[in-house]
Amino acid sequence: MFEVHLSQKAEKFLEKLDSAASSRIKDRLRKLGENPVPSDSKFITREQGEKIFRCRIGDYRALYKVKDQEKIVLVAKIDKRPRAYN
């Protein structure tokens, strides 16, 4: 079981969303604690030896790192599709 942590940037983005979209994204992120790399997740790149993945949640994308040793999923960024990769 992994712990799911949100960066400040991800938390602020969720606060600005309407409650329906926010709760849908939070539910999906909670599931990453059980399975950090589900089949619909996609490997993006490596940064300082850590793998960065993308999770698709409707029109939104969550970019996150999986820290296997610490058993942590760190959600770095959540945004709409075209802006998520900037």
C-alpha cells in the first residue's frame, strides 16, 4: 500500500475546481495508493532516477512520481490536457 501525497501546486488546482470534478479526481488519486501504476497509466520520463507517470482523468491529467522505497506516490501536477505537460 502506497501513501498518496499532493504537491502544493496540485492541491491549489483541486481547490479551484468545482466539487464534482475535484471529488472525481481525488477518488482516482486515492486508487493510486492501491496500485501506483494501473494499466491506463503511462510512463512519461525519468527525473533524478524516479519514474514519472501520467494518469488520465477525463479532460484532466495528473503527473506523478512513484517512490518505491518510501512507498509514496507524489502527485506533482494536475491540469487540463494541453497545459499538463508544460
